[in-house]
Amino acid sequence: MTLMTTGNSSRADANRRRILDVALAELLRDPDASMDQIARAAGVVRRTVYGHFPSRDALIGTLVNGAVEAVAAAHAGGRAAAEGPAESVARSTLAVWEVADRYRILVALAQRSVTVQGIRDRLAPVRASCAEVLAQGLADGVFTSPLPAPALAYVHEQMLLTLMEAVNDGLLESREAGSSAAVTLLTAAGVPASDATTLVAKLNR
């Protein structure tokens, strides 16, 4: 009985993972993809999808949670390899963008289903980490801003989300967006544009 239960649980977990992977691919292809479309693409019946996710909003919310976890890991990885606040902002932004580019369509979808406040809540730990780096940079004179670190971190977060939307709307090339985002966030923190551009170009070599 225990073996059967374990086997059923493993199959259920595998189905859930497959549905999430397929849902992300389908939503990237068609942001209006329905639960029926996702079920067909995943090779399961509609009831199976609803068994794991009671609504399309619940499915998108789960995908957003996964995206936020990936963004947090990328941000931490970028910071770990950095020397100094400016490089920390640049490296973490470049690392986050590599992950975020895969999930950027979720930003628009999540604002409809998860709510903007829900996105902010999910990103709170990343925002707090950014604020620490910015506070250090402001204290060291590397950054200059009339904003306190927490507010500047919030501005950085909103700029990244807006840049994702710009890529979605065809206003910015995806392959250029990571470097552009890093330079933009550095200049928003008061780093001269020429210095920001040089630093990001160096990190991209």
C-alpha cells in the first residue's frame, strides 16, 4: 500500500512539473493560452490540470513563485562574485536578467492575476538585499542619490519590471536588455554613465 501511494505521489509530482514547464512555454508563445490549451500541450486531460491548479490564476501564481525563486538565486549568485557595491549591482542585474528574460511574459500576466501587490510581496527579500548593497554604496560615496536605500531599491525593482515590459512590447531587443538594464540601474544610483557602461562592458567580456 505504501509503495502504491509513493508511486502515485511520484507520478502526480511528475505531472505537476510537466504541466508547469509546458504552461510556461505555452504562455510565452501565447499569453492568452487557456487551461485547455495547456492540458493538450502537456498531453493530459483538462481535469488533471485542474486537479493541480484550481484556476488559471493559481497556475500563473505558481509560475510566478518559481520565477521569483530563480530571480532570488540569480541575484545572490551575482552578488557573491562581486567586488564592491557598483559591481554588485551590475553583476546581480546581469544575472537576474538572464533568468528574468525567460519569465518576462509572466510580469504582464501576473499583474492581471496575482496583482501588483502580490508581485511586490514575493520580491520583498530580493528588494531588501538590493537595499543593503545600495546603502553600502551610498555610505561609501560610490552611489549618490536623494533617495534613501530602501526607496532606491524599490525604484530599481520597478525599472527592471518596466524594462521587461519594454522587451515584451518590442521596444527593446532582448539580447541587449541585460546590459542596458545594468547600466540604467547604475546610472539611477548616481554612477556616471561612462563609468557604468565601461563596468558592464568589462563584466560582459
